[in-house]
Amino acid sequence: NSDIEADCNSFSDAVQQTLQDRLLPGLGQARVRYTVEMEETEVEPKLGDDGMELAPGYTEEKKSDEDCVIDYVYWQDFIWSPCRVWGECRWVAFRAYMTKDAAKKRFPDHYTKLEYKKNSNRRNERTEGLNADAWLRAEVWEIWDKESNRVVWWSKNVETLMDKKEDPLQLEGFWPCPKPFVTNVTTSKFVPKSDYSMVQDQYSEIDMITTRLNILQEAVKVVGVYDKEAEGVQRMFQESFQNDLIPVDNWALFAERGGIRGQI
């Protein structure tokens, strides 16, 4: 049950974050990731009826665990080949930022050639004097090429491909991800454009008008005098709300004095 709950949380989080990216920059994406764990098992020798060994024992790898995880993909970490519509897309690529230890484990022959840099968004003066290596990351691209049905791993500072695999997931349609959740694309160019950018000028105009109204409101000051004996006039300014009537004692005298106009 805990495994099911964890998978549901992962899927729910990925969908929520993808939807948020769709609403803000106009591009949301998630991908499927297959993980498998193998273990070595001992196969006993095969014996005949007479107890003689027919085949020797050996060690083989068996699948001990497997999982299919839905991962959220940050919108700036996903790119694709230029195309008019998604059906013409030839390749997609996912960017990952790897620590030196992770790169050494994944790419033991190339990790020393990678360029490890500090993410500017994570810069913090209080951590400058601490272990700086903990903040260093190498940029690695995982490229899924549909035309060759293979996946390659590449980084700009490495002259050769760091790894390649032939269609590792054997999925229908090849891609490990769905069509990206995009906004305002056309049939001439599959490039998203956020909803905000479509009405950005109107938002700017509304901000300008609101600012001017606030300035005018602060600049306007209403000052006047009224007949001290006219209590209804005082209550009208201090107590009344919209669509509210204030009772006035001795209405005839109030009217003789010209009503509100005659007393303010």
C-alpha cells in the first residue's frame, strides 16, 4: 500500500507542477522513468537419476524489483527539434544537473571532462565559505532520437557521446513523454506562447490606469462646512453606506433651509 501511495503522490505532484508551468510560461512536461534492480542468484547444478552431475551450477542475474515513475520536467530543461506540428518532431532532449559523485557513477569514463558550475539561482553568500563542491553541477543532456531509435547522453565539454542505448524502453511511439502541454501554438511552428504574453499590453495598461487612479485618490481632499444643527447631514457622511437613508427630525424645517444643498 505504501508503494501505491508513493506512486500516486509522484503522479499527482508531476501533474500539478506541469499544469502550473502550462499556465505561466506556456509549456508543461512530464516523463516516465523505468527503474530496475537486479540481483545475482545461484542456480544449482542439474543432476541425473543416478546422482551424476549433468550440468554444472552457475550464477545468473534476476530482476528483483522494478518501478515506473512519473517525473516532472522543468520547462527550461526540455527541448525538441524544430517542427510545424508535434507529429513531425524528430528528437526530444532532457537536461539534468549532476553532482560529481553522480556523474562518476553514471559516466565513469567521462565525468572528469565535465564542467561543474554553480547554479546562479542557488548562490548564497553564507555558503561561500562552506563546501563549495556541494553546489557544483554538470549539465548533461539526454537526447531521444526517434529517427535512429536510440538514446544518447551528451555534454558540450565532452568531445564524444558519453553513452548510447538502443530504444531502452521499447515504448509505442518511442518517446518517454507525452506531447508537451503547450499553449497558443500554430500549425506553422510548434513553439508555445504563454497566455500572459498574448495580453501583456492590456495588463500593462491596466496597471498604468490603476496607478493613476491611486495617485488621484490620494491627491483629492474633500473639505466643507455644514449647519451644526443639521444632524442628518453629519450622519450622512459618517455612518451611511450605499443605498442607505438617514432619518431627519423636523423635515419641513430641513427642507425650508434648502435641504442638503442649502446646508453644505
